[in-house]
Amino acid sequence: MVSVVILAAGAGTRMKSETPKVLHTLCGRSMVALSIDQALKLSDDIHIVLFHQAERIEQHLSEEFQSLVGQKIFFHTQDYVNFPGTGGALRGISTKYNRILVLNSDMPLIQAQSLQILIKNPHQIVMSVLFLDDPNGYGRVILDSHQSENAQNRVLRIVEQKDASREELAIKSVNAGVYIFDKEVLTRYLPLLENNNVQKEYYLTDVIALARKDEVEIAALKADAQEYMGVNTKAHLAQAQEILLEHLRFAAMENGVIMDMPHTIYLEPGVEFRGECRIENGVRLSGKCIIESSHIKAHSIIESSVIIKSDIGPMAHIRPNSKITNTHIGNFVEVKASSLEGVKAGHLSYLGDSEIKNGTNIGAGVITCNYDGKSKHKTFIGENVFVGSDTQLVAPLKIESNVLIAAGSSIVKDIPQGALAISRQRQSNKLGFFYKFFNKGQENA
């Protein structure tokens, strides 16, 4: 088994944001949460090292992982005043297992399957290495023969870019930032670290140099540049999200989903497809959704809802906590926290906090008035109800089955089964009023 330490203490100033870098999201998940997702596939002993906005990050993760905090996930606040840097981050952490995997929380695309390769390597120190045409921004890995990508297990040292000489900056082999250490290696060398560098920080990479002096063998394994991509700016964030989206779309299509213009479709890891579904261009699926045997039409949005054997859109908005079954939802219809079964709502309606039963037709412009300024109230509509266009249903309201509601009505009272409800003023035509209002003679019209 392996323990995992995730470094999340940095300020991330290059993001130019008041939000901590590790809380910026890809496909609805924070970068640090994505890292923990993969770590949980490998270990039941995960340690998160925090400093910058530590309380905010800890609160976020406590909400995301709830019962796992204190059981499998543990928080540590780095002594950044006395021991800044990645080497200082690991001081004082007591892990459950002898093998320790060190991850960075700003590398959200790394997958557990790839990390298994590092974990299975038997060396006391294993590090990931990238070979880049443009290594700018990375620490350089000095190998016995850095001209070859096959130079393995011959790491001499690692030099941070800010401390590198001109010759060292020309090296293409760079530190990908993911390590495996035997616990005894860290116990031995962490207390020996010094901060004699430009940043005045304690570098974890100096453990490599100290161990190398003692002839400890160090395995350097080539990593995939895309998967090990670091996110330091909002441009990087957008690039990483597009990569993650490609993976999610591909997995959905492999599972039988039809996607029209898939590069325009946004979805998140919590979206589950069942049966044969069709997703048209411009659709956004977010949160924990179940889409089963349904057709989601162009430019519709579905958030944390269940859609079963239904067609949605185009340009519809299904907000959280809705369940829609055997239903047609047309263009410009918004549904929120509602249960619809066997319903037709063709266009231009808002159905919030409602329960609507089989065979009911919702006309254009129908609104459930669910908010009274203080509280939300529910609308219940039974089976085979015809709600005429431009009707306001003022909740709380119960409409029994087999009811007709005349167009343009404002319904404020419950309606019994079999009734016709009309609530609107009788039309009257005042002849000649137009000419009087605008002070025009009818002969000049």
C-alpha cells in the first residue's frame, strides 16, 4: 500500500485571482478534488498540505468528501514562515504506509492508472520526468546522459529553473513533479535540507541530490506531457478542461451516446448515461445527472437532474433536483426542482417546485408562481389537465385530474376534478378610444 501527500499550499499568483489556485475548476470539479479523486483509487491514507487560504480549501474539501475527512483524508498546515517550499511541506507528516506518493494539486489530469506504474517501481526514490522541446518553467532533471529519453535510473540532481545555469537551462529533461519515496528516505534527508537558493525555500528536489551523494538509486520514469500538465494560469486551466472534456465525451460515445458536433458539448464527471441517448450541439450537462434513453436538443442546459425517456429542448433549461420522465420539454421552457411524468410543455414556460402527472399539457407562457418573497411553495397538477396559454398558477396550489384552465387565467385557488377554471376579466371594446387618446380625428386615420 501507499500513502499519498498532495501539495496544495501555494498562493498561485499567476492565476490572478482571489480564489485559491487549487479551487479553480475543470468540468465542475476543483483541481484539488480531482487529485483526491485519483488518490482515493490508490490509497486510504491521503494527506493534504495547505497554507494559502487553508481554511477555505479545507472547508471546500470537507463538503466535497464529507465522511472521508478524518478517516482517509487528513489536513496539514505548512509552517511556511520557518520552512517554506516543497521540502518544508513534508516536514512533520506522519503517514500510515512506508511508500509515499507525492502529488501536486495543480496537476488535475493525472490518472490513477499512470500513477500505479510509479508505485510498482521498487526503487527507494522514483520520479516522473518529461522530455520537452520547450522546457521553460520547469525544474531541469540532470541525468548521466540527458541526451537520451531512455536514460533511466541515473538521476544526478534536479535544478530549479530560477537557480539553473545557462547550460542547465538548455536541458530538455524536466521534473514532472510527482515522486515516490520510501519513508526512511524522507526521514533521513528532510532534516538536512537547506534554503541556500534564490527563493530561500526548502526544495523537495534537494532530497534527490542528497540521496544521490549517498549512492541511493533513483528511478526516473518518463511521463506523458499532456497528463502531467501543470495548471498555473487561466489559459492553462482552459486547455486542461478541454482535454478532460475530450476524455469525457469519448467515454460517453464509447458507451453508446450519439453526439452531434461533440466538441461543442459540455459535460461533467457526475453525468451518467443509460441506454441510447442523443446529445445535440451546444448542450451543457452539469452536476450529478442521469440521462436515460433521451434526446437532449441543441443549446439546452441540464443541471443535477434525472431525464428518462424524454426529449428536451432546443434551448431548454432544466435546473437542479428535477425528474422528467416520458415528457416533451420544448424550446425556452425552464423547469426547476420539479417532477414531470408524461407531460407536454411545448414552449415559453416556467415550471418551478411542481409535480405534474401523466397526460397534462402546459400551454405557452404558463408560469408557476412559486415564490411569495419569503418562501417557495409547491404546485401539484394531476392527470389530463389542460393549462391554457399565458396562465399564472399561484402556489401553493392543487389542481386535480381532468381539469381545463382557460388561457390567460390567474389561478389562486385549488381546482376540483373535472372542472373548468376561468379567472380573467370579461373583454370590453371602447369604440373610438384610440383617436381620443391620441387626440386625432378619425377622418385623419
